[in-house]
Amino acid sequence: MAASKAIPVDVPAMYGGQPLFDRPFRFMAPTLPKLEDVISLYRRSYESGLVTNDVLVSALEGAVCERLHVEHCVAVSSCTVGLMLVLRCLDLSGEVIIPAFTFFATGHAALWNEMRPVFADCDPETWNISPTDVERKITPYTSAILAVHLYGNPCDVEALTRIANTHRLKLIFDAAHAFGSSHRGRPVGGFGDVEVFSLSPTKTLVAGEGGLITTNDAGLAARLRAARNYGNTGDYDCGVLGLNARLSEFHAGLGLAGLDLVDSKVRRNNEIAKYYTEGLAGVPGLRFQTVARNDVSTYKDYSIHIDAETFGLSRDCTAAALMEENIETRRYFYPPLNRQQLYRTFCDCKTNPLPETDSLSDGILSLPIYPSLDDRTICTVARAIQRLSAAAAQ
């Protein structure tokens, strides 16, 4: 009987080779402050019995204002509810222009306020909402632009501000991914009329759950503070339709204790992104998100776009092949909102085509990125993609 042919060392696992990792590792793992630091902060609230929306919430709001150079910060129970309350407290109606290449929450906030989302295409380089297409989508019914700092990459703030001012529209930024990002030397948080951050475990500032609304509009901040408490301003006579969106003291303490970690997290994420980009730059069929030279992204996610014809494998085949190497990936964000069941009625692809969005989402693949990943792991992930490309080319 003939001996079986030995498999070369550098053959991908999907073709019978040895997986590059012995076991799966987490796609995402939060970097948290020391538990004793959180408990130390929380103890006073716990012992007083005032365990929601009290001194730690106020302290977190004040620290965020100082860090982001804004006048007001309103802490809420999630970024999603923050967006919902912002649209409500700005008294908006009609249409709001949003990107289709985003997480559900951006669109959901509009629907919850009975507003019609109008989808704008994304920029082919930055992958953020295209200001040119935003302006093209404005109608007499448009009341606001809701842009997203995608993966923490700051939007073209100046172009969007010009458009909003010219057409007298409110400008809101979904900054869920962007706590720690900066645009032309300024922290993200003070742009437009209002910005809204997420504090969930995948973000740079983690409170377990929670959100932060930042603005320089004192009247809006006052309405938001009432709205997060059912609309009650303190006299039990509601003047705004609110809900229970209060942040607990424990979550505020976790966020407060984690503030000092943000800068190091952002630096490390940028180092990882550089490793990935440099390691994959020569691979045919891949392209990467462009971050402007004077901007800093948090790289909440590091995503690549795969052109199946040039790379040799589709995005989904690549994801399956990487899973055989014990490398977990995600498809952030596929499908885009314009192709999701809930939103199809708002987007007629014949009258409102989104070619860049559709192309980008069909090839998007997000790779593991978080500060505790070591250099060797990152380089091995890049190597896995390199050898998939080489094998596909044979």
C-alpha cells in the first residue's frame, strides 16, 4: 500500500493542513478596570441606598465633559435609548438621513420616533456616510442628518456641518464606536448638535451597559435629563414624553473607573490595526478603511473588504476557512439596513440605489481586535489570510 502524501506545512486547514491555532480564542474581550477600584467607588452609593442616577452618574458626566471639552453630558441606560431620546427631545419629525451601513440601533431610533429613515450611500474610502449623497437625499421633509463614526473613524464633520447649516437641519452623530476618537485634534463628542456614545462591553469605555449624550445646548441637555426619568423634571408634571433611561450607580462606577484606560486602549487598537494593514497590504483583493491623517479612530472594529474574484475566495468562504484555523470573525455590517426586512419598505433600490453600501457590505469581514491580543496572535491571523490567498491562487 502506498504511503499517504505528506501535507506541506503551510497548507490552510480547510485544505487538510494543521490549524494555526490549537483552539478558538475570543473574537472580543473587554479590558476592564480592577474590580476593587469599581467597588471602592460604588461602596458609598450602595451603603446610602441611592443606587441609580446619583453621585457616581454625576461624577461620570462631569469627567466626560472635561475630557471631551463639552458643556453637557447626560448619562443614559444605552446608546440606543440615547439616540431615541435625542430625536424626541429635538422635536423632530418627517425624514432623517442615515447611513445604511451601520448597526440596527441607528435606524431603530428613527422608527421608534415615527420618523422615516432615508438611506445615504457610504464613502468608498472612509466607509462613513457620504456627504455628497446626503445632500442629494435632502427633501422638504428632511429634518435631520444622523451620521455614524463607523468603527470609531470620524466622519467628514466639516462637510456635514456645512450641509446641515445650509439646509437648516439638525446634525446628530451616532458616536457609539468613537469614545476616544479625535478629529483634527479635537475629541469626538462636541460636533454637530449632539453626539451619543455607547458604553457596552465591546467599546473603549465600558460600563457593562450604558450610553452618554454630549452637547453644548443647555436647553437640550435639560430636556434629556427629564426624558431619561420618564419626562419628570422634579415636580411630577411631565412636559416631555420620556421613559426610564436612567443609568445605575454601579454602571457609572464601572465607567468612571475605566476612564483612565481609554487612551491606552485606543493606542493599542491602533497598533493592532497597523499590524493588520501592513501584514495584509500586499494581498490581492483586499482593501481597508481609510482614516484621515489628522484623525484618530478607536478601531472599535478592524474590518477588511474582500473582492472575491481577485482574492480567490468569497467573504463567507474566507470566514469559514478562518474558523477552521480557530479564528473567529464577524460581518460588521451585513446585511446593511436597506436590505433588512424591517427597512426594505423605506428603500426602493430602483429609486434609491446604494452601490457603495451594497458592495462594501457584501465583502466586509471584521477581524479580532482588542488590547489584550498579543502581537504574535495578530501576525498569525494575518498569516492565515495570506496563506488562504496564496492557496486560492494556485
